[in-house]
Amino acid sequence: MPKSQQKTPTRLKMHVKKGDTVQVIAGKDKGKVGEVLRALPETSQVVVKGVNVRTKHVKPTQEDESGRIVTFEAPIHSSNTMLYSTKEKVASRVCYTFTEDGRKVRKLKKTGEILD
């Protein structure tokens, strides 16, 4: 493809950030609630604590070392998560509003709870 027709990567915006509490709304872990450990905006994915846990068999790297089995959380798509209110115990969509001092903040639609 000629260089003039290639798309330039744009900054992708996600509705969740690191440290948010989310509920999984699709997939094998549907209904689970956890904290976002990492956000990957390039691929629109998030790593949630206790969700999409995978096992990996690691071979020994040195002769005196033994192999082991490692469990880790694999990323899931951010569209399969919904922000979760720990006070009201309910998942909600997010909207963006401005505070009195002019800051743009995220707010849960169901509860009115401000996140930022």
C-alpha cells in the first residue's frame, strides 16, 4: 500500500483506566468483578485482577533449576467490561461531565458517582 493511503495511528480512548473497578459483561468470566491492573490503549484491552487467568508451563533455564507452572491474568477487550460501583454494587455506563472548577470528570450514569 502506498504511504499516502496508510492510516496514521490515532490515540485511542477507553472508558476504563488503571485502578478502576470493573465488572465483566461477556465471555467465560461474565459477572466477575475486579480491579484494572493494566490498560493497553493500543489494542483497547485491559488486564483485570482474577479474570481470564491462564496457566503457562515454564521450562527450566538453568541446569540446577526445575520447571514450574505460572498463572497470570491475560488481557480482555475493554468493550467486555463495565465500570462498577462498589458502594451501590451495580455496574453502570459512564458519561463525562464538568465540575464547578472546570475539570472534565467521568461519572457513572446509574449512581451519579464521580470517578476522577
